[in-house]
Amino acid sequence: MRLDWGDASPRSIFFDDIYFSGDGVAETTHVFLDGNGLPARFERAQDFTIGELGFGAGLNFLVAWRAWLKAAKPQTARLHFLSVEAFPLTTDDLRRVHQQWPDLSDLSAPLIENWPPPHRGLHQISFAGGVTLTLYFGDALDGVAQAEACVDAWFLDGFAPSKNPDMWSDDLMREIARLSSPLATFSTFTVAGGVRRSLRAAGFEIEKRPGFGRKREMLSGALTHHITQPSKREPWFDRGVLAPLISDARIAIIGGGIAGASLAHALTAAGFAPVVYEADAPASGASGNPAGLIMPRLDADDTPAAKFFAQAYLHTIRLLTTLQKKTPGILFNACGVQLKALNETDQRRHQKLIEMPALPDDWIEQTDGDLYFPQGGVVDPACFVRALLGETRIINQTAQRLQKNNKTWIVEDDGGNATAFDIVIVANGLEAIRFSQLHSLPLTGSVGQIEWFPDAAAPDHANAFGPYAAPAPKGGLIIGATYAPITIGEMPAFTPEATQSNIDAVARTLPDIAAPLTADASRPRASIRCTTPDRLPVAGPAPDWGFYAGAYDGLRQGRKGDYPQGQMQEGLYLLSGLGSRGLVTAPLAAAMIAGALTGGPSPVEPGVAEALHPARFFIRDLKRAKSPKPRLK
């Protein structure tokens, strides 16, 4: 968005309208906070969600955030802020605008520090004090139509209806009503007749109130005709939680690798205090490798899978950048990653990715057919896991069995303990299918062996070409990785043959790097990857398989019509099947589960959530007229 800085308030050149007028803080307080009865309503809220049309420079968010922090609310209360913005400002423009509000600088600084790149889609950021910002960059109607939330108060703050009529359309107001809680309110600076008619048609009662400054009037009101709207998801892909969990809910995470650690971080940021079951030290599996590549998997299409992988990469880079500032030593070396084009097919695919664009312009470059990701790099996986876990309590036992007892889950461990929890999230890779509730999920394992040459010269940046070669965080060169099948219960073991295979793979593409490498100089490590048939993670609630078998059997005959909403094994969730991309995908997948537990806006679109849902394989089998394997409840 190009801005005209001629006035005290920046003006959008595209819409020929200003972002705020005069005393912007006072205007926001009058129109949006007072217009929605805030902050008084904060004081009664355990969870409160604000929806906004037009994030602009973020003033409304900052003022609402400050009011939230000052409110005499429950200590563990959470604020969710959902906003859409078609023309996001640059970081430099935000910084320049925010200089006008020095009293908000303590909140402005972390917003600017975590400001996402201008890439279409959802971006979610967690801040201290139980505050989560979910931004959709793109058309307002698309963003609101794709959102999953239950909004208590709306800030309708797009550019004036005469300048930007699409921001005030009937369709958009209907979507706002769909996302509203039964007692939702709204406020806006405009009293235009078209806006009033659209809001009334959507079910809102409207009241004219004194405006701010030279604006004589404004509108506020409340939803009076709430109609529960069906989810945008297919009925069998339920989100899993209908009401937000209280912050002192007892949550167990089974597994202390990147999946479990990502869950611990996301849940802690949401105000929970989870515990992690891990018999060995955290990051003892594949997450304990001496290095891990942080780069995107990009698909040259617009599928939910492609959206997930691109969004996960942006999300994890932002997270790593934040954690690195708080972590001594090298957690993440943002040295860049070069994806080699090995043939003409690769070159054509890379060109299509540039043209899409698959990532923001300054996040992807093309040189001689290769792609270069300047924000990518190499992470120390064990350090990453420790940083994510923080002060999370670790139970050094193996969870052996899960038993449901009324509304609680009993975790029985190998120390003879049986502990009750409200929520259990299984995040222990291939071992997940040991539990009877999950045993027939199509999870498979493969052994991946990597080689660390601590004394070898390393390239300045990482190189990926199927295999990879990269600078190791602790010095030297890291290369890998092999793929070999393994069965559950089998222990991975490194072999000299795998070491030579890794060296040979590098030699075929990067002969200069491979030339000085010898097998006896390597420090190999083998670990197990857990994968799914479609190479996407499994993230979400565990279905009630008995219900699914009966309720959706008609799919085998292609029967159409209304199907009931999916029933889940209440309180049981899964994050697994991360494959070789877990360091990149686990944080966003964990945020999806945390969002479901808090009842806050989802960090992904419904199509992405469906693509990762644990029920997808069962449903696919039915639609393909296969009889799914029997699932135990």
C-alpha cells in the first residue's frame, strides 16, 4: 500500500482516504472501545474475541490491547483479535506511523518486531498477557469467509464506503453475522445508509450515537437475530472443541520431540500449563540430530497442502527469529538455503513458483534455475526443542496406556502411575499407534541417517537437492539423509553403507564439497521419521471411530445429503506424521490445536485444517469404496 505522508495522518493513495484523523487514540477509544462497551466487558470475560475489518496501521489493536492489560479481568483471561487487511503496510511504514503514539510504544515494538511479510493468507502471532493476533492479508470477504471464530465485538473500520464499497457489502455483513457470538456488538465511524441496511439485513440492531471530532454521528449496535451457521468444514472434519478450555485445565502431551515441544510452547502462550511425558531427554529422537534444515516445501498450485507448507514456513521463521533473541548461542543460523535445479523439469517448476508467487517477493529468488531462500537456514534441533519447552514440566516416564474415565483421561505410565487429565495430546511419532485409540492410523516409519563432519569445510549457505549439505550449528558440515523402512518397536541404527550413500549423493551434485569427505571422518546418527500416506502431518482431534463407521457408511455408495457432525473422542488430540519437515511444520500444526482448545480464531483456513485432520484417511477409504480397517474406541 503506497502512502502519502503529506499530512499528519498517512493517506492511502489507492483509496484516497486517511488512516486516522487528529487524535487517533482518542478516536479509537470513542468509536470502537466505547462503542462496544469496552473495557467494561473485558472484566467479565475469560476469553474475548474482537473482529476487525481493516487493520490499517494497527491503532485499534494497540488501543484494545492496552485496555485489555489494564482491565480488572480474570488473571488467566485471553484476548483474541482477528483482523483482515488487503494492503498491509511495510514494517518501515508501521514504525513511522507508530512514532505518533509514544504512549503505545511498549506494545508497538513487539507488533513491529513480529509483523508478518505481505503474503496472502492467515498469519497468527502470540503476545504476552494472553493476547493473540490473527491477521488475514487479502480481500476482506475472502478472509472473513475463511475465518473460524466466535467474535464478541466488531470494529468496522474499513476506508469510507464511498471510497471502498466492497468493505461494506451485504455478503461481508452476512459473514460477520456468521462469525458472531449470540451477544456480539459492533461499532463503526460511518452512518452511510447502505451500511445501515446491510447490517440490519444481517441481523444487527442499529443505534446512532455521537461521533468523534468533526464526525457528527457514528453507529453501534448488537446482534439480535443470531442464527447458528454450519461450519465451512465438511461435517466429518470437526474442530474438536465447542467451548474454550479454562486455563487451569490439566493437559498432558505425550512426546518430547519437536511436536511435543511445539505444543508445549503454543499451549503455554495460550495460558495453559501442560506437562510432557518423555522417558528420555527431550529431543532424543529425530529432533536430536546435530542440525536440521529450515526451508519451505513449495507446491506449484493453490491446494490446501501448498498453503499449509508455505504458511508453516513463514510461521516458523518468525518463531525462530524471536526465540534466537532470547537464546544464548546459535539456535538458528539464517544462512540461506539454495534449492538446486537438477534438470529442465525442476527449472520450469521453479519458474512457476516465482511467478505464483509461492512466497513473498523478498523471500524467494531465482538464479540460473535454482531457487534461493534468504530467510532459510540451519537450526540446532535440540536447542530449538529446549527453547520451545521453556519451563514446561517433564514427566520422565513412558506413557503406556490411555483410559477414558467419564470426562477425563487416565495416563498410565511405566512407573506404575495413573494420572488424570482433561486433555491428552499424543505427539510421540510412530509410537502413537501403540495406543488402542489410535492404533490403525496409517502411520509408517522410515530411518533417516545423517552425517556430521565436524572438521570439514562447509558452504556459506545450505544446499538442498533431494539430499542436502549445510553448515552445522556447532561447526563443520552436515549432510543427509537416507530413507529406509522400519517397523514399530525396531531401533534405528546407523550403518557404514548409509554413510557412503550420503557421501555419494552429495558427490553427484556438489562434487567439490564431497571430494574431501571420508566415511571414517563422519559422526553418523540414525533416527526414525514418522510419515503418512499423503506426506502431510496429522493434527487435530481423534475421531470416535465407531461413530464414523456408522454415520458415514453412506459415502461408500456415494450417497449425498446431510450427514451428522463428526463425533470425537472428547479430550484426545494427535500431532504426528511430521516426516522430514517437522522442524518447519510442527509449530503451526501445534498452533492449530492450541487454537481449538482456546476457542480462538483458527490460524489456518478450513481447507487446510481438513487436509491435516486425523479422520481424512477413514473418509477417503469410504469415498473410494474401501472398507476402512476396524478402529478400536
